[in-house]
Amino acid sequence: MKDKYPSIAEALNWAREKLHLGESPQVDAKVLLQHVLGCEPVYLLTWPERCLTELQWQQYQDLLEKREAGQPVAYLIGLRDFWSLSLKVSPATLIPRPDTEVLVEQSLKKIVNLADTEIVDLGTGTGAIALAIASECPLAKVYASDLREDAVQLARENASSLHLSEVDIRQGSWLEPFSGQTFDLIVSNPPYIDPQDPHLSQGDVRFEPISALTSEQNGLADIKHIIDTATDYLKAGGWLLLEHGYDQKQAVQQLLDKAGYSQIFTEQDYGGMDRVSGGCYLA
Ligand code: GLN
């Protein structure tokens, strides 16, 4: 007698069909099924004829329903890989983007992993940037801040499950929780999208917190605030590195220049877009 519930192969076919208008039906179908089965990718390939249980099939259908309605896979499974880390994510924070790994790479180029190196990640969200840096620089002292209490909670959970609890994560606006402290490196992926940007009504960003995405003054208000206040929090020769929009290189470089930074540079993301700019503060 044929089992009552679909096999792995049948469930995947059904899901791919259901998601065919989406961006990545193949990958989404697999990732969501792995989540439901609690298995590794190889299991789906090895046992295509194994049948789902009633509960698994129900859970898979529920997830597919939500994905079809546009909810990001990362929120549905509660996880997203970033750098070498698997991070817990929630709708309290932005889902870490692969492009933000460029910001981590550039940060690692600027810091010497010495015991007295102090680094802070502003608006840390899941903790992605701070935790990636901390995982590469065990001797450095890494701090992070976020305005939202639920984000701070999540970042601390991630720190703890990644055995990086020594990262000091504080609640507050940008540099405010660090009054009187100075850093060798200040890094941030702040909100930088213009509130009028039509992309905000498309795709995954619709489900992400708007406070983590948009900023006034054509997306530049928070970047400007960070550039202007960071000078009080940098050691002589310390670096500020920021992620920004693909069309904001010139504006960000000008803001850095005006605020007195030197050695100003911009790096591109993996898609060849201007994405990260920074400068060194000597004064
Ligand atoms: N790069 C993200 C996007 O375009 C936005 C991230 C941010 O605002 N910091 O979806």
C-alpha cells in the first residue's frame, strides 16, 4: 500500500511548483524541507522515496504557504548563515546579507589582532558583524550596540551560542552606550535606504523592520550622524567603516572628508556595486 503522505521527492516537486513565481524555488523548497525534517542536505538526496509523517507534511505545507506569501526563508527557519557563523534571526532585525561580509573583510584588514584592540559595531541587529569580527580576532575586545531591546537580546543569544559571550552588547543609540570610550575601529551597517525607494515594497525587505532599512535625507541621515559623532570615539589613527547604498559613495566620501577623516576609500560588493566606505581619523 502506498504511504498516505508524500515522499521527499514528491514533496520537493510539489513545493518547487508552488514557488515557481518566486526568486529561488529550488533552494527554498529544499531549505524548508531540511528545516522540517531536521536533516542535512545530503539526506534529501539519499532518501528521496522516504515519506513524510503527517506532522512533517502539515508543517511543510504551512511553511510553503508563508513563503508563497513572500515571507523570507531566514525568518521561517529562524536562521541565516553569515561569514562562518550560523545566526539566529527574527523579525526584530535585518537579515544579514552576503554583501555585508565585505564590511567584515575590510574591517579585518584595518585591525591588528592585539589584546588592546577595541572595536565596536553600531546597530548590530543579529550581531552579525561584531560576532564575525570577534570570531576572527579572539584577542580584540569587541563591543556592539543596538537601539532595540529585542535585537540586543537576539545578538546576545547568538554570542552565547557561538561561544563568543565576551562580546559586550549594549542597548542604546549608536555610540551613546560608550560615552568616554575610544576605539581602534568603529564599524556599522546602518539603515541607508531612502524612505521613498520603491524597492521597499518588493521582496524580503517588506518583512524586515523599517527602522533597520530607511533613513531620512535620501538615506544618509544615520550615516551622517555616525560620521560626525565617531570622531569623538576614535583613537588617533582609528578607522570608521560604513556600509552604504550603491549610489552613495560620493556623498559618504564627502561627509567623511568634511568631518576630517583621511585615507578615504570605497570598496565594492560581490555584485560590483560601491558598498563600503571608510576613513582614518588622525586628530
Ligand atoms: N543592503 C540592504 C538592502 O538593500 C539594506 C541594508 C541597510 O539598509 N543597511 O536590502
